[in-house]
Amino acid sequence: MQTNVSIVGAGPAGFALAADLQRHGKGVLLYAHPTHLGHANRVRDRGYLKASGALEAWATLRVTSDMGEVVAFSETIILTVPSTGQETVLRELKRFALHRHIIIAVPGNLFSLIADLDVGCIFETNLSPYSCRMEEDGLTVLGRKNLVFIAPLQRGLSAAIYDTVRDIFPVELRWCSSVIEVCLSNVNGVFHPLMMLMNAGRIESTAGDFLLYRDGLTRSVANAMLAVDRVRIQIGQALGLRLKSAVDISNECYGQSFTDLVDLAQNSPPHNRLKAPSSMSNRNISEDVPDLLVCWYSLAEKLGIDATPIKAVIVLVEMATGNDYLGTGRNLRRLQLQDMSLGELIGRFGGEPCDMIASRL
């Protein structure tokens, strides 16, 4: 019997996942929001999706803008929208009873803590399995990860639910102790904001006519990233987690062995061919600052950790963009953690390392 999967988000990551799942024999329905039909309309007009690069596929995909169809098609719904679009999707999903459904946010960025849904369970991943871009002639997949980190919000789920999630994903899953460990393993928060911020003049003067990692991640930029990364790891330590460095997590996900951030930027194929955004109005800022760095900074404050490097990045981005990300981002209030004591926070989201969890699954 064919397994069906609904994918919410008709952007590059959604199309890549849809093509990959279909290639692995899954039935797929892809949801495109009525106000974001650009990519979906181009694929519809062409009659198929051509994927090239790290994922080679020709896929004829069914696309809908009816969330009712999405809910009816499958009890497994994967969200591939940026976290900036998750609340729009939430408003749509709240119209339905989802107590039998599994929702998987790819990536999560603590989506499960802001989701007020009647839902069976919610899983989150740290990253999308694909580094990809929609081009005029189709989807270009620059890189396909070997594994992603994942955890559910709820504890005590049945083995059958874990088996369902494992069966769906076309990559290996690294099981984490909690959604906060998954969030802390989204190393986009280490890479993206500082590369954008420290190359802001170049982005705006050239409209992004350079390679973001290869040209923009120099030794000084890497040094600033390492300062942010050290705070991220300290937050994990305070919660009883053994987090690896950003470069080591990237190496694990892509099956690489780069020695440091500059080595990765110069020599990693999924990274060193990536063009810079044409402006600062990009999800590298609008997603990764309010929905990752603000979360990390808020957790650090709660845990009594000096997070000056992270706050410095947030404040400089606020100055450059005019946005109050500390006030509007995923801080403890928005994550509904503001009234939780330190002990309660550690008790709920700290835990045994993911390798011990994985050994039992």
C-alpha cells in the first residue's frame, strides 16, 4: 500500500522534498498558499518539475491551494515553509481537527511551542534535507544532506509513530532529546546572519554579485561566527546536552570532513557555489535572526549565560533593518516559556544525548 504525504510549502525545499519522496514511491500532495503561487504556477504551466544537481528527477506533482485537501490526503503533514510563514499556515490548520495527524516542521525553529493545535504530535527538524534554488528551467539542488536532526515535542510517543516518521524521510534521522536540542542544532543561525551583516555593503552595492560562502566567509567573519557558536554550545551544556560545533554538524549532515569554517566555505560544493542574496531583505536575516538568534539569546539569559556575541548580532541587524527582532522574535514570551523556572526548563528540555535515544529506536 502506497504511503501518502502532504507537503505544505511550494518553495524550493517543498518541491525538492516532493520530488524526492515521489522518487521513493510515496504519494505526494503539495500545498501552495493562494498568495504564494509563483513557483507552483510555473511548474503547472510546464506540466512537470525537472530537478537537477544533487537530486536528479522528473516529477509530475499534484498541487493544491485547499488546506482541506491537504488534511484529507494524508495524516502526515510536512511543513517546508520558512518559519516566517509558519503562523500563516497555523491559521489555516486551526480550522481542522488534527488529533490523528503527525505534523513535521522542516525546519522547526520551535514551531511546536507556538502551535496551538488539536494535533496528534509535532516533530521538528534542524534543517531542510536540501540546499536548493528554483531556476527558470527547474529546480537546482546544490546539496542533499545525508542526515537531519529531529525530535518530537511530546514525550512517550509509540514506536509506531517513530517508525512512520522514519519511513517517510529519504535521509537518515538523528534523534534528539527535545525540540530545543534540534533548534540549537540549526547552524543556519551561526552561518547566515553574520555573513549577511558583515557583507552588507557588498550585497547592496553589487546586488549580490558574489558567492556568499566562498567570497564572503573570510577569516574575520569566521572568527565572529565562532564567538556565536561558543554561546550556542554553552546553552546546550547548561541543558545537559553535548552539542557539536557548527562545522562538525554541517560535516555530519553532508558527510564531509572540513577542518574549519573557512575550509568549508572554500571547498564544500553545496556552499561554495551559492550566490549571495540580492538584498538584505532575505530569509537569512528575516528568519534566522528573529526565529533562531532571538530564541538562543532568550534561553541564554534564562540560563545565566553571557550571550553578548549573539545580542551584538541581533542589535546590529536591528539597527540596519529597523526591525525590533528582540521584541517580535521567538523570545521566551512568544515560546510560552517565560514563566517556567530554570529547573522546569532543564527538566522539560534537557535530557540524555541523542545517540542514546537513537540506540533504542
